[in-house]
Amino acid sequence: RMAEQQFSGKVALVTGGASGIGRACAQLFAREGASVVVSDVALEGGQHTVRLIEEDGGEASFVEADVSKAAEVEALVGRALETHGRLDYSFNNAGIEGRMATNTADYPEEDWDRVIGVILWGVWLCMKHEIAQMLSQGAGSIVNNSSVEGPVGLQGTSAYAASTGSWGSLRPQPLSMPNQASESTPCALA
């Protein structure tokens, strides 16, 4: 462990934290001293992330939540506050690829709705509740993870490309606390 941890005493929320980039970011927040709230729909993977953090000496908890459901996102942020009393950082990473289709006209509506729900609606719901809390406490930072596919799209992935490309319009907006709470531009990772 580093002698001086940049997130010591802070609380970080990571959606999509059961594997991949989300797990790695949750572990990094914890290594840097943050108490981490890991969230995902994948219960076993999320609990495994928490175990990895705890085995490394960090503090973490898991909240199972579907970010496409307003009540679950509200409860997720509520649990973070109930447990830790604050929310300093959020890494909105939850996402699904959805089904591949040869062209947009063949893409099933139910798959379109699910992908848009998790990636576009989910980011907005998370930001809605995260920003409200960060404004009330006077500080905070949000990073929304995206994909390089958003701006360009790939054949067969119309819902995924549309959803990751669309929420770029949710970028920084003037907040009532200049230089305090901030939203980041999308972080494009492949």
C-alpha cells in the first residue's frame, strides 16, 4: 500500500463492477484508500470483486442493482449514503452489448429497449441521483465510461452504438457550485 492514498476517507460508487473495467476501477479506488460500493446485476461477480478488495486490505460492499430501473438506482445511491454518509466519486460503467443483427431493420425491439435502458437510461438515472447528492454535500466527481464504438458504430451493433454515442450529450453542465461537483466527459475505453 502507498503511504499517501489520494482517495483516503472518500467513497466511490462503481456500477458494472462485477468484472472487467468496472472491477479494475473498483480495485484501484480501494487501493487508493476509498471505501467502494460495487454494483452490478451479476451477484457472484460483484461479491467476488468485494472479496478481492477486502483480501487486498480495502473496504468494499456490494449492492445488486439494475441501472435501467429507477427505483433500484435510487436505492443503490441510498445504500451508499446509509452505509458511508456521503458519495465522493461515481464511475458509471454498467453496460451490455445486446444482440448482433445484420442490419438495424432486423434488430429486435426488446433487445433495443434493454440495451438503451442499461446504457443510456442507466447513465442518466445514475447521474440524476449522484449529482443531487454531490450538490447537497458540496463536492463530487462523476466519470461515465463509454466505448470507442459510440461515435463510429460497427455493423450489427446499432443499439449499443446508439446508446454509447447518445449519452455524450450528458457531458458537463454548469452546476450551482463552480469548481466543486463535476461531471467528466465520457471516458472512451475499448
